[in-house]
Amino acid sequence: MSMDTTVFSGPLTTDRLVLRLFAEDDLNDMHAYQGLPEVARYLYRPPRDRARCAEVIERIGRGTHWKEDGDSLTLAVCRRDTPGVIGEVVVSLSSVHAAQAEIGWVFHPDHGGRGYATEAALALRDLAFQQLSVHRLFARLDADNTASARICERLSMRREAHLIESDRDGRGWGSEYVYAILAREAEPAGTD
């Protein structure tokens, strides 16, 4: 694979959404949710300021080569009927050897409760299994993050672990759930 080629040529579309690489023009939209304390609460890091959002967009806007541990693909999630980014989904290669990747999502709270995160995560799950050759996809989430736990369940992921006080941030110790699904267990979105 040449240095100029990434694994994602996008965009990826669903019934209501478009998933694409981030662009410089998305800075205000990303900062609108990444800068919120209630969003950062479950990410074990502080809210991002505009400068940090710009740095992140510069890095993730190029896509990924998907060939080394740590490579990740982050996609901006946009509604098809309205301009602007409402959130993001990410898949990160945790082990090339074991073909394992971690999936995650971050959305603006104003767009919660409408199924957008589930719809986007399902599309990314399918991309991971069908195009990125992932064998096992997992999610790590704060045990208090019930909304993300519901998304994992909608992705047909099973809870494999409950890690007690496994991480620490400014609030103190936090516990985590680990959810996972194997490629052979996943039914592509939109099938019955």
C-alpha cells in the first residue's frame, strides 16, 4: 500500500446519515460537543479546547492505512438532511496479529435519543468486519454510561467483562464494561 492510500475512500451512507473523514471546516461542530464536560465525562480526559480539536482534525482527516497496532479510522457523522457534524465514530486496530479492533462513538447531546449513534456504529461495525478484516470488535466504556451500553447491545455485542475501578480521572476511580462481538456473529445492518 502506498503512503498516500488509506483504507477508507468514503463517504459511507445509511438511511439518515453520512459518515466521512473530518475536514478543517468541521472545527466548530467538533468543538461544540468535544468541548462539553458532560461529553468528556465518559472519555477519561478533559474536554477539548478549539486548538486541540484543530490538532485532532488535522491528524484524523487524513484517514488511516490500517496495518499497524494503533491505527484508527475516525469518521464524522452528519445527518443527510442537515449540514454539520453531530458526532463521530472510531475504530482502532488494537492487534494486527489477532485482528482485533476497538469501536467507539462520541455525539453531541442535542442529538441523543434518536438512534443516530446506533445507526452510525452499526455502519462502522459492518465496515470493520467486511472491509477491514476485523475478527473481534470490542468496546470499552464507563460502567455508568448506560446509553453506550445500550448501543453495544443494539450492535449485538455481549458484555464480556466488568472491570472494577480500572481507570482513574479527575473524579476518582471508574469502573468499565467490555463488550465484544466476533465477525461470524454479526448480521450486516439492514438484514432480517
